[in-house]
Amino acid sequence: MAERTLNFVRSIRKSINLRSKLLVLFLALTLLPLSLQGVMSYAHFSQTLDRKTEQFTIDMVRQINTNLNRMLKDFERLSLLPLYDQTVLGILRKYDGSMGSGTWAKSDDYQKMKLYTSAQAYDRPEIRGIHLLSNSGTLFSNLDSLAVKPVWDGSQEKWFSELRSTEGIWHLLPPHIPGYYVSGQEAEYITVGRELRDPGTLQRLGYILIDIRLEAFGQLLSNLNFEQKASLMIVDSQHRLIFEKTSTDGLSAYAPLLSHGKLQDYADNQKIELDGRSYLHVRHHSGYSGLSVISLTPITVIQKESGEMLTFTMGLALLCMAAVATLAVLVSYRVTRPLIRLKHHMIRVEQGDFSQRVTQYSSDELGQISRGFNRMMEEIHRLFHEVYMLEIQEREAELSALQSQMNPHFIYNTLESINMMAVRQRHAEVSAMVTALGRLLRYTIDKADRMVTLREELAFVDSYVRIQQVRYNGELEIIYDMEEEVNDCLVPKLILQPLVENAICHGIEGRLAGGSTGGNNGGMIWVSAVLFDQELLISVRDNGKGMEQEELDRLNASISGQSVSGQNVYPPANPILHRHAGESLGLHNIAQRLHLVYGKDSGLSVDGSPGQGLVVTLSIHLQRKGD
């Protein structure tokens, strides 16, 4: 199964074109680092933000507890002031007795106590009332006499029993509805109370009760930037609720904590699960007041900014991905467009159209490939044309040699019959001439190879010369000066005989016919060959009439300027340049064949002078073995 899947993936990868591969590669190289960086940045930012939010909540709770202690210390100081006022202590002594046995206070005492309590409560809106209670239950207050009871039995109140066991230490009582208020619509108050003892005898003289409005604790949060969706509660050492600020949904967090019985089990700072929701639980305990400030902040609130950051990051990532994808498509199309255009040209070349050229290309590597394609096509076109022209030249050479040989077998048989008749008649010269002619025909007709050894080519030349020697009654002589190592060199077929024929017909024919150009009327032809490294030099020299220097220059210029198509650059100035195909293959044909076979470094040159004959030199750069 795994191998099948791997093979499928490989087949898919091979079928994807270059443009798609570049697109995928570009997207991978850009989106992967970008995504990795975005994820890591978001994770780091989220952790940092959550950590700072938690620390901010912890600091906020500590600050709330600090403010709470400051406020309670003020109330503690206020509860101590009666101990320094002898008038207050003296009035309380007057109304001593068992709780519940008190009587109405005298008007003078009532006025003095009212002035004292009113002065302490002045400009303190957080204080509902300051009450001085004697042991017998006589009550003095800063409030109007119609608002509070003049005599109150505290033993009937459960909360009051806590105060009686404090032994002169200030005590904070949780929210309750005091029984000494006349109106039944009174709300709950938090009371700071203390037993008042005689400084000299330490005997209890009464109590001071300071009723604090619950709003006073809410004002502690008014100047702090506390999270609105978080819950805050203040509990005492017995885990009784002193104050609670609920979240915006109005649900109390104290009741679930208390109902689960784990209000005291949680550590100061930790994450908890409550009714299926996660909260950050922060608790700070005050050693001074014994109160604990507890904050419950939903984890979703803490991670709110992280969520906003995630939304922003995802949006930005999608935008960047879209931009990168668009840029990747444009770049991949821009990069591969020259390759696609080059591929279309190559398809047309495969179909045989060698005229394809890339017309638009840049200066980069793709432009260099396009220029290389153009040069390659030009070279292919040139080589194709040269091979085509070489084939034509060879066919022309063979056809020219066969123009008068319409029926080779008939000619062979006829020549053989003539040879037998010459032998019977004892005509040795005729027999030799016929034999040489037969060799000429067989070499021309039967030798189908394009390249022959120099030894075979010289044998063909020798057969041709024997016929000419009989023709000119032995006045023609040929001398061969060949190095032994050149005999096996490969040369194009029919490359020397035309040169010997031109030497006879256009160089020394007049001398053999009876003309005189010097002291010797006989015709001489020298054929020599020498090998220098990889260059083979073959020269055919005669002692004919020669040529003027001007004609030689024009002849060499015409030969060297010969185009591949066979058109002369200069018009011929000598019959040696313009002859019928049946008479000779011509110097131009030989020079062109050398260029096509061996390259432009090989060629033909003519030299000589009037009355001294001509020398035709073939320069052939031989190919190394295997080329």
C-alpha cells in the first residue's frame, strides 16, 4: 500500500509542468516561513498578554486590599476616639447595668453624646451611623431620635454576641440589619465595633458601633480599572461574604464557591473550573484585617485580546497569502513564458520546420538559452544545406562521369573484345589502352564509396594517364613523389583526375601538339603528396604555358569566394574556370567539395607563371580517427 502510494505521488510529481512546480516552490518558500513566524509570534504574544493580564489582576487585587486596609484603619482609629474622651466615658458609666435593663438617657447626656457622634460622622457619607451603647442597652447615636431606638437589648442579636467576645479589639461584622433602627426598611450594613473599656480599670463601659454602607466598598473599585465581566468578593476569616461585586451578567460567584465547599481550598492564584467555565482565581489575604479579596476572571476575558490578535493575525495572514499567491503566479508565468515559447519553437522544429527563431529574449540566462537556440538552428540549417549540396555535388560528379556510359556492361564486353583482338594481332599499345580505359570505367561506375584511399585515387589517375600517353605517342610523362604514409589517407573520390586532365588539356596540350614554350617539347606532370601533422598537401604541377599573374589572382579569388550554392563571386577569366561538365569536374567543384567535407580550412590554390606551367595545391585538414 505504501509503495503504491509512493508510486502515485511520483507519477503526479512527474506530470506536473515546470510552471506549476515553480508556483508550488515559490508558495512553499514564502508561505511556510511566513506561517511559522505568524504562529510563533501569535503564541508568544498570546502567552505574554495572558501573563500580563494575570499579573495585572493580581496587582489589582492587592491594591484593593491595600485600599480596604486603609479604610478599615480609619474606622479603627475612629472606634478608639471615645476612650480618650472622659465625658463620653463618664456618661457610659452612668448607664451601666445588665444588657436590656437600660433606661432613656437624660436630655443633657443625650445632647452631649449626640454632639460627639455627629462630629465624628461629619462629612463621612460612607458612614450610616455612629452608635455608643452602654452595658445596660442605652443607645446614643448621631442619627435622629426617631430613626433609632433609645434603648436596645443587644443580647437578642446573634451578630452582637461576636462583639462581646472581642475583649476590646476592633471587630468587623459581616453585612446585617441592625435591630436598633426603627424603620423596617433599613438595608444591610457592615459594622465596625469595639468594646469600650475603662483605661484605668479595664472594666467594660459599653460598645461603639460604626455602621458602614455597602457602597463604601464599591467606591474602592471606582478609581480602579477593574474588568467589568470579572467577579470580586471580600470574605472574612470565617469565609463569610463581606462584599461582592458581581459581573455584568449579574451571577454571584460566592454562592457556587460556597456550595462546592471549596472556598477555602483554592490557592491564591490558579485556574479553576466552576459550573463548566474556566476562571482565573486570584486571592489576597490581609494579615491586618483578616479579610481576603478574591477575584474570579473568566479565562475568555483574559484571552479576549489574544482572540482579537488571532483574528487580526489570521486576516493579515490571509491577505498576505493572497498577495503572495498572486505574486507567485505572476512571477512563475513571467519566468516560464520564455521557456514555453521556446518549447513551442522546438515542437515546430521536431515537425521539420528549421526556420524557427526566437525573436524576443532578455539578457538573463533564459535569453542566453534563446540566443543559443537561434545559433543552433542556424548551424543546423547550414549543416543541412551543406550536406544537401555535398550530396548534389557528388551526384553531379557521378552523372558527369557516366554521361557517355549508358550501358556499362555493353561497354565492358566491347572493350574486352577489342582487347582480345589487339592481343591476337599483337598490338600491345592498343591492348594497354583498352585495359586502362576499362579500369577508368570500373573505378567511376563500380566504386560507390564517397571516400577512397589516396592509393586508389592515384591508380585511377595512372589509368587515365596511360590512355593519354598512347594518344600523344609517349610524349606525356607523369612522375609521382609520394610519401609512404600518405597512401592510406582517405580523400574524396575523383579529386585528382580532374586536376591532371586540366593540366593536359589547358596546360601542355599545345606543347604536345607541336608548339614550343622552351627547349623541351614533351609534357611533364608531377604529382606529389606530403603529410604535416594532420594537414595533407597534394600538388599537381605541369610544364605547360602557365598564366599571367592577374589571371591567377582572379582565379584564386573566384575559387576562395565560392559560395555554398555554387555561384562564383568573380566571373571566370580563363577556360579552366568554365568548362562543360562532360569534359571536367572543374576546380570549383573540387574546392567546394573540400570545404564541405573538411571545413573552410581546407581548399585549393593555383600558382604559376607564363611559360613555366601551373601548380595546383590541395590543402586537406584530415580528421582524426573516429571523427
